[in-house]
Amino acid sequence: MSEGNFSTEDPRLGLLLDGIVRLAAGDLNTRIEVSDARDEIDAVIMGTNLLAEDLQIIYEELEQRVNARTQQLNEAHLAMRHMAMTDPLTGLNNRSAFANALAEAQAAGQKGSKRPAILLLDMDGFKSINDTLGHTIGDKVLETLAARISGAVREQDMVARMGGDEFAVMLPDVTPAEAASIGNRILASVVGAMEIEGQHLRCGASMGLRMADPGHGAEELMMEADIAMYESKADGRGKLKVFEPAMLHSRQMRNQLVGELKEAIAGSQLVLYYQPIIRLDTREIEGVEALVRWNHPTRGLIMPDEFIPIAEETGMISDLGGWVLRTAVEQLKQWRSDPLTSGHDFSMRINVSAADLQRLEFVEDVREALASANLDPSLLVLELTESAVILGNDLDRYTLNSLRRLGVGLEIDDFGTGYSSISYLRRLPVDTVKVDRTLLSALGSDPSQPALLAAVLQLIRACGLNAVWEGIETAEQAQYLLGIGCTSGQGYYFSRPLPGEQLTEQLKHHKTWPVTAD
Ligand code: C2E
Ligand code: CA
Ligand code: CA
């Protein structure tokens, strides 16, 4: 066969070439016709057809695999987006989804008097459920709450978990009155008792409402709903508060105080006042309670009720408490070593906050402070509020028992203000309770009060504990308490809390209290 007649003499060669060109162009359906000759050229054609067949199969398989992978990729993408927008515990939307939905509702604009609204809820008392019953039960409580909130809203409303025990609801189109009514419906649905793993629990909520004013950003609106929610917390909880611009101001004041308090603790703006605790029979001093004040550079003396709660909320309380501990112990050391004041034998009482009991290093701090002042641990009494200890978890118990072993005194403060559970009192490693001043303040005006005081005293004694009575303001009260067998008391009648130097002067010149003017 010569090259010259290659294509002209046998038309099959032309067909073959044609077919190969089409196959190469991607048309895998192409097949070349085989002639009856069944010669070598037909063999090449059949081989080419087989190759085309194989190519087609491989190609189809490849196509299927690509399709499957593409679908998997799409699904993964969707799942990721869902995950990024969903709270894994409750299956509710999360914060980003909420912010997106709010921005969309804002963009959709107002319909008449209707606008989008945000309800922000924060659970009251959830932390103590988590602390005392553990996170598994805590998680179940959150799931139950999520279901209740979802059940209390309308089809078109969006429920989200913002994190922790905070939930939010976006109402896309409501009047302020409608928003408040839905908010209250949610609050009512949330407070009902729930049973989880045999535990009967209750968990209220505080709520802030912010109507979306046009032109306000989603983040800004959410922050303002949060501020309204905090107002509800500060105002006794469990209520719905509507955001008002004035709230921004009080929040700013508080934030300013937070910043300044940090400096106050680090600098030397805190001062301790000391209030004597008196033996009712001999009128000698048996203890002093250290009470902290903040000597503010422009506002003057600020009382602890105004800044202790802030210190507790912001975690500054451990630094503050550490300073109180060291300063008070150092002052006691001075009184005990100065020959002019060492004739008195009394202990130092300091107030300890719930957060301190949660810190493992607290026991070490106490041990160190006492060691560096070279004082016997029995000379220090820690006053713990009832609410701090009654919710006691393992950490509390560990800290209290370690303190007990160290040898410091432990006293329940503000006894009778609510939480009292006698069985709990008996199990706690405390030796003294301080009866809240409200019990005494009713003496005189309420004829049944003397009987109540005697009963309270009997109850404390039955638990094997000693009682200190606070808030004694008159000689009659002191006399009455002595009459029913009380041994220790504290109050304005004996002495107001005094700066250290002032009490030093009294200690130098007086043996009994109240000191008479001379
Ligand atoms: P508290 O432990 O119940 O302290 C007694 C409070 O009652 C003191 O108020 C004291 O000035 C006041 N008081 C004393 N005698 C009388 C009286 O006869 N009548 C009346 N009406 N009140 C009397 P203060 O100093 O304002 O302290 C308030 C609370 O602040 C304290 O209550 C305590 O819970 C807390 N606190 C004070 N210092 C500290 C501290 O260093 N650390 C912590 N964590 N809390 C502190
Ligand atoms: Ca106290
Ligand atoms: Ca008290």
C-alpha cells in the first residue's frame, strides 16, 4: 500500500479518521462502522470502537463520582452553615443567625405601627442549678427552657440562644403592646416547675424589650435590649423591662464605677472601718468587724452596699477581699503588739463573699495572712452570708472544711433573712451565727417580737451554736437581750464603725462600751 492511495482507495480509512477526530473532540457516542471485509482495517476500527466504549464507561463513572462528590460538598456546606447558625445543645438559632434575621427584618421596613422587636431573657438562678446539680442537669434545664420559649411565641417569631443561660426572641412585626404581651407570655411559661431526673426545679427569668427603631444597627439594638434586661435583674428580677434611653446613663455610671474601682483596689482608696462586738454582761470588747469603705477622690466616702455587688459581678471581689484580709489582720497585729492597746483580747471578723469560697487559693491566702502577722488562726473569724453558703456545692464544702481545720472561726452572717435551713446549719462547720438586724429592729413596735427572739435564740443553741446580735441601737435592746441570755452584740448603741486610729484611741483609754464622753 502506497501513501498516495491511502485515503482514496479505501473509504473506510476516511471514516476511521473521521471517527477518531470526533472521539478526540469528546463525542464518546461515536462508533465507526465495520465492513464485511473483516480485514486489518476492520480490526483497527473494531479496536477503536472498543476503546471508545471503554472511554465512555470510564467517563460516565467519572461523571457519577463527580456528581456524588459535588453533592457531598454541597451537603457539608449546608451543614456547616447550619452549624454556624445553630446552637448545638438546644437546636435553636444562635447569636449570628439572630443578628442576621434582625438585620433582615429591619431592612424589610415598617408596616404601619408595627416594627421588629427584640426580647432578651437571662435566667435567674441558673448558675446555682449548674453549680449544685451539675452540668448534665443544667443542660437539660436549658433544653426544657428552649422548648418552653419556642412554645410561647408565634409561628413567625424567631427564638435564639445567645450563649450560657441567655435567650433572645425576634418578633418581626409587632406593636410595643403586642411585644410586651408576648414577652410576658414567655416569662409565664418559663417559671413553671420542671422535673428533671427526679429533681423538682424552678428557674425564673429577667427580660429586656427593645423595639427596633429604624436606622439602628442590630448589634446596637441587642446591646440595648441587654441593658433593659440588666435593669430587670437590678430591680428584683422576673420582670419585663422596656428599654429607655435613661438606662444608658445609669449603665454608663456603673461602667465608670467599674473602671474606677479597679484603680481603687490597686491604689490606696479603700479604707477599713472597725465596729466593736461587745460582751453584753461585762461590756468588754470581744471582737471587731472590718467594714470596707471606698474613699473616692471626687465622691467622698462610698458605702460597701454600692460597690461590693459590682466587685462581685466583675470578679474584682477576690482582689478586694484579699486586701481586706491582709489589712485587717495587720491592724489586729498592731493592736495586739502595742502595749497601750494589747490589754484588750479580741478577734478580727471579716466579711467573706460567696466568690471567695469558690477559689481554691482562698484557704492559702488566709493561712499566709495569719502567718505573716504571726497571729493564731482562732483570732480570725470569717463572716459568711447565709445565701452564699446555703447554696453550697462541693467547692464550698471543701473550702469551709479546710478553713475549719486551719482553726479560723466561721460565722453565718445575716441569719434570719431568708434561706435558713436548720438541717443545713447543723451540717455546716460553723460555730456562730450573727442574727440579722431586721429581727431586732422590730423589737418594741411588735409585741410578739420578744417571743420570736427567744425562740430564735433557743433554736441557735439547739444546733450547738453561739449567737451574736447585730443592730443593737438602744440600751433597752441591749438589756432585753442580756435578759434572755444572749452573750454578744454589736450595733450603733455600743459604737458605729470607726476608722482604725479612732478605735485605737478608744482602746487606749476605755475598758468598756459604749464609751462615755469624757
Ligand atoms: P453586714 O456584714 O451585715 O455589716 C453590718 C452593716 O450594718 C454595716 O454596714 C454596719 O455599718 C451596719 N450596722 C452596724 N450596726 C448597726 C446598727 O445598730 N443599726 C443599723 N441600722 N446598721 C448597723 P456597712 O458597713 O454599710 O456594710 C454593709 C454590708 O457590706 C455588710 O453587711 C457586708 O455584707 C458588706 N461588706 C462590708 N465590708 C465588706 C468586705 O470587706 N467584704 C465583703 N465581701 N463584704 C463587705
Ligand atoms: Ca458582717
Ligand atoms: Ca449582718
